[in-house]
Amino acid sequence: MGPQASKSYPGRRLVKPAGPRAERATQEIDYGRRDVAGYVFGALQPATGAAFTVTYERRTTANWIDFLGQVEGWIGPEAERVYAVADNLNIHGGMDVLLFALAHPRWEFVFQPKYAAYLNLIEPWWKVLRSLALKGRRFDARAEIEQAAARATAYWNAHKHPFLWGRRRRHHTPRRLGIAAPPNVALI
């Protein structure tokens, strides 16, 4: 999910009028990070909607391999093939990743083209996780972000459903055949 700093994420709060004159809504100024940023690594099974996240202090190859090992245990032995869709970050294609792929023959790494994040199905899910975990909250330490990400993932898994790619379908009025539709007399 990228670096998540311990900072304020603006939310919505009602401001009650104080006396005869109402005050303007204000937000406390946030002067940056209060602690070291952390990283959230995640895996998603689109068919079931199950998600798995782990937080790390840094984004390193060792942490990536550790995460892949945890995902291997999370998936279970019943899956014959595991397709890991990853971007072209340097830690995703190092020598240690090749050794992991050799040690786990059911894994296949699929690297998306550069500047094509929309092809990775987990990217829209990151937006949902950010909304569940971070929106409208203030964090004073990285540990609070880790707890928020864990709670959001647990909430998602408790209410999981197959994750569909693309935008939500909106209801549109059906078009009528012909050049122009007659005016609605009920509105006149």
C-alpha cells in the first residue's frame, strides 16, 4: 500500500454552534510525520474476496520474501497454481524472489507493464482498505497504523465477497427508440 506515515487523515466532523454566533470549522495543522513510516504488503484472492495484509517498517527484499512465505501458508495446499501479480518494483524481481519461485513451483509471478496499475486487481482494493483503515483518523505512531490495517483487513474478511474489477454499475433509464422522446406530460 506504500508508505503510510503517522499523520492526520482529514475526516468529517460536525461543529456545534457555540453561543449566538457559530464558529467556522477548523482543522489542526499537521506538521508532518511523528514516527517512521511503515509499509503494508497485501494479497487478495479475487474469486473469494479474501485478503491478507502484513505491515513492515521498511520495503526490502527480505520483507517481501517473508511476506511471500506468509502468503504461502495463508493460501493452503489445495491451490494448484498461485499467480502473483506484481508491479516492477526492484524488490519484486530480485535474485531472492527467483530462489523463492524455484523453491515453490506452484507460484508464477506475473509482472504488469509499466504505468499500467489498473491491470492489477489489488489496486482498487487498496483504495477500499485505505478508506476502512485510515480515512478520518489521526495516528500518533506507526503501531496505530498497523492496528488499523489489521482491523480493516479483519473487517473486510468478515464481510468478504468476490471482488469485481471495474466500476460499480449504475442504473440508467432505458433509451427509447426513435429520433426524439415525447415530452413527459406529468412534468408540464
